[in-house]
Amino acid sequence: MSTLHEVINSGQPWAADRAAMALQVQEALQTGQMSQDEARAILEDLVNTEKLEAEGADLQLRAALVFGVTQVLSMC
């Protein structure tokens, strides 16, 4: 999940907040505090295209966020 950590340290609050949330969801999933369906719904919302386009102008950072969240999604 180093990609998500890089996004958190990007200095862009819109991306850092989403990356931190993805890591929290991953942890909740691993500890059984959240179901796979709940985790999938939250993670998919984090990379919702319309929301990202409205908030994130940095295409490279947006791509890194989507990649990192997709990695977490693949564990669901």
C-alpha cells in the first residue's frame, strides 16, 4: 500500500483524505469490523470519477489514488 502512503504525503488534501480513508477501510476489513460489501461500496465511492474530476486536477495524483484504492478493492 505504499502508493496510498505516497498519496497521503502528496500535500493535496482531497487526495490525502481519500487515501487515508482507503487504508482505514482496509484495516477495518482485515480486523472484521467491516463486511466486504461495505468496504467495496466505500472504496468505489472514493474513486468515483465525477467526484475526482471535480476535486482533483492533478492527473498523476488521481491515477495513483485510483491505483492504490484498486489494490485494496482487489482484496475484497
